[in-house]
Amino acid sequence: MKLKAVIFDMDGLMLDSQRLATEAWKKAVASSGHLLTDEINLRLIGRNEKDSDEILRSAFGPQFPTTEVRDKAWEYFSQKAETEGIPVKKGLWEMLDFLEDQNIPKAVATMSSRAISVRHLKRANLSERFSIVVCGDEVKEGKPSPEIFLKDAELLGVKPENCVVLEDSYSGIRAASNAGMIPIMVPDLIEADDEMRRLAHAVVKDLFEARKVLEKLMAGEP
């Protein structure tokens, strides 16, 4: 496999934002008189707005006010992010420096909307590091559909089989596998299960370990 590009997920992979997002969603759902359990929350990770709405309505009923609750969650999240910031994940800066030193193109594939993604990347000082960012509201189907990754590959001008995908979510790993790419899982809130270990080229503890896997791929090692 010739490594020619690396595609990054955003939340939970580059940004340590999932815990803050979980807190915001639980608070917003509670304001509607419901309880967002950890089980339901984990199903929301890595999904776009359409899929998230379906999950929430399935859990709380067809009349659940998804738009209102999402707006409240975003308000809670933004308030806390504004005061506390959104930390980046361990090893991210070193990973980006490494890829740039090796002249390996990179892109972002996130299920967050364009508006949210731009704010998050800018807040984390990542905007200048990525010229290609494909967002959840710019594709028809969310992960685990391969659409978002295939769109990134097209914009990068790289064949799917030459792209490595760095992901933390089950839906993201499935999407990368469905795209015919090389998935590397860096678990955040959800540990890898047997399916993830089967689909992923490697499961690593952080982006430092992920870099070592990329070095082996570049050297032609399995």
C-alpha cells in the first residue's frame, strides 16, 4: 500500500471535545424532560444531524424537539468552549508536523456542520493546517456511508486505497473500511471491539502510536 494522504476525523480524534459535547447534550435533553443515557449518547458519536435526529426520535418519541434541543446543546457547548477552550488530543501537533515534513497531503472528514467545524478548527488553531475539510452537511449520507471519505479523496486527488483514515468512532471506522481505505482507530470514549479490530488496520492508544503505524506503512512494512 502506497501511503499518499491522511484523512482526519475532528471531534474525539483531533479535538478532545466529546466529553464536553456529551455534557452539553445531556443538559439539553434534560431540559426537554428526558434522560440521555450513556448508551444513547454513544450511538450519536460520529453521526450527522439527520442520523442523530432519527436516533433521538427513536429513543424519545416522534415528537421529540430535535432542533430545539440541538440548539440548546450547541449553546451550552459554545459557552463552555469559549471560557475553557477545546484542547487538542495528545500527539496531534507532532502528527501534523510529521505529515507536512513528509509532504503527505491531509484533509478533514467530520460529521459536524460546516459552521460548527469552522469555529472548532479556528478555536483550536487548526484552520491553517487543513485546506480540505468536508463536513456532515455537505454529503447526502453520513458515516458509516463512505461518501464523506470518498469526497475527501477526490478533492485530494488520491485513490481511496492510498488514503489512511484516523478515526475514533465505530461509524467512522466502518465508513473508512467501506471506502476501501486504511482505517486506524484511536479510541476516545468507546474502546475497540472485535469488529473494530477486524476492520481497522491498527488500533492505537494515541496519535503518537498512530504516527508509528504511518511510518511503517511508508516503509512498506505490514
